[in-house]
Amino acid sequence: MSLFLKQILLFSLPLIFLFCLLLPLHHFHSHTHTQTHFPHNPTFSNPFSPPPRIAYFITGTKNDGSRIFRLLQAVYHPRNYYLLHLDQFASHKQRIQLALKVGSVDVFVAAENVNVIEKADAVNEEGSSPLGLVLHGAAVLLKWKMDWDWFVNLDASDYPLIPQDDFLHILSFVPRNLNFIEYNMNISPEEYQKALEVVVDSRLYILLRGKMFVGDRKRVLPSAFKLFMGSQHVILNRKFVEYSIQGWENLPRLLLLYFTNTRSSHKGYFQTLACNTLEFSDAVINSNLRFINSDNTARDPSDFRAPNSDRILKREVAFVGNVSADSPLLDMIDAHILHRGRGMVSPGGWCLGSSNWFSDPCGEWGDPSVLRPGPAAKGLEKFLMKSIKDMSIKSSRCDHQ
């Protein structure tokens, strides 16, 4: 298979304040292929409500290339877009290897929907640089494609708990103005103390070395807006992402000024922005559709064998986080939920090949808008329907838990 790297320059959007001004231009690895491409204008199975498209931003650090690639295979669907990022702690060789892996998969090349960032950013998880990374990833996805509906950021330690056919099918019946953001308006004493600190993240101007600078004086909590905190993982609709990046009002820039010197700002920026904006505050569901395997103790394969798989299938989430690379949970999800063969992408309605031990059902491709959902997402569907119903009878903005 012939393969070459096509370099695309993407310009930082001018209205992103400190973060994206300090981040370098990015280069993608993309590929061409002689095999038949997916149709550019497929016939939708339901012309009145075509399936949505999701823009995934998947990030990792040193030695995470294999984990990112496995996650990509597990969460892959030809309708979606995928931007992969290994930070500066990973070597340039590891990024090249990841790009070559992507280029070795026929369906990725044919669909032209997977890219790897070549020139990566430095990230300090306790500073404001992770927020800069997420904003820049979102800006790149907006620059690359404009026809996606939701932005989802995942880490290398995340994994899907439902097939993409199920996820896209459920989201087909969900209002596309919704944002899924886990938030808490009653911040904990620890978060309160962090909010009072004035910090400087050295990763904004030093690539790998440099300590976090903490001011010796405290600041008061803001009165111009109400502070919300939550998870750094979000599912944002495209209009809210555009608002965050382009900032046609002053609030996004005001919050960037504040969160630039706030510890772990990626756990509060989107929460505070959405809940202080009239246009978006009434369309926030207080969940990011994932649960955290906080102690990473889900290692007993017997918990996830077919007879006991309801323990996972009934969860009202789409992703699980903080899963170790060698956890048997990954194999159990592949086998009993995603039905994904080793080294293959997760099958869906677009896969026309025969499914057996020796062949890849996605070796032959059909219409990517044809979805064949199964029973895996019943819990998530029930949760979303209840959440939307609750929103219709509550008029308060981000103040109900």
C-alpha cells in the first residue's frame, strides 16, 4: 500500500486569548489511498433526522500511542472525526509511529477522518495548559471540518462502554443544542482554596521543565460571574464550542483571563462559561456520560463475562475512565459489548463483510449513515430521556443537581 504524508497548516484563531496565541501551528498527518472512498453524499436511512457526527479529541502522553490507537479502533465510526494528540513528553518518533499506524488501516485512509497532530504541546495537568490544549484541539477540529454536532475529549485511559452505532442512534433523538457537562455549583473547601490561589503554569512558555509558580497572596472569588467546577471531560455541541473559541461576547475572554491563573482550570472553564451564559445555561445536562474507575480495581474478568455483563450494560454512561492498559476490563468490553476482534475496528451497520474468527467484518464498507443499534445503550437512553424531561419542567439555570 503506497503511503505519503500530506502537511496541512492550520492557523490559530485570533480570538482565542492567551492559550492559543501561545500554542504553535499544528501539522497533520493525513493520507491518500487508491481504494474506493466512502461516498461524500450518502443517502441517509432517515432523511428527516440524519445521524449526528462526533468530533473526538483523544490525548495522551509518553508511551500512550498504543493505548490511543486501541481506543481509536474501539470508538471508530466513518461518520465521526478523530484528532489524536501525544503531548511533548512523548517523543517525535512516537507521534510518527502513531501516524503510520493510522495510515496502515484501510478504512481510516478511505474515510479520511483521522488525523494525528505532529507538533505537540506541553501540558501540566495542575495548571492552565490542559485547558489551552482542549481549546486548541477544538479550534483545529472547527478549522478541519464544520459538519460535526458534538465535541468529545477523551484520554488514553478512557474506553467506550457502548458501540458507536448505539451512541449515534441515541444522539439522533437528542436535541443538538445540549451540552453534557458535569458541574457542581457548591465547590468543595479544597476547590475553594484552589480558586483563591494565583498560579502561573510554566508549560505555557517552557516546553517540559519548569515549576508551577504560586503567588504568596490570595485573591477573592469573582463577583462578575458564578464559579462552577466539575470534570475536565465534556461533550459540547458545536455552537457552544464556536462560542468558546470565537467569543462573540466578552465572557469567554473574561473567563480565560481569570482561569489563566487558576489551578486545574480545565475543570471549571466550560462549567462556568455555560452556566453563566443565558443562551447555553438552560441546555446543560449535569453529566458527561462517563464514570471513573477511581481505584482501578475492576480487574476480575468474571464480573464482565456474558452472564454478568448486565452490570456494565445497565450503566447510564457511554465511557469509562481511568482504566489501566493491562486491565481485563478492556478485553471484556471488546468481546461482550463492542464485539470487536483483536486489531480490528468496532463493527457497525456500515460493515458488510462476513463476521467470523478469521475475517474482519469491516473489510467491506457500506453506507456509513446506516446504524444497527443493539441493547448495549438501554441504560444511557433511559437516563437521557429522563434528563431531557426534567429539563423541560425546570426553569433555573445550572442550579439544580
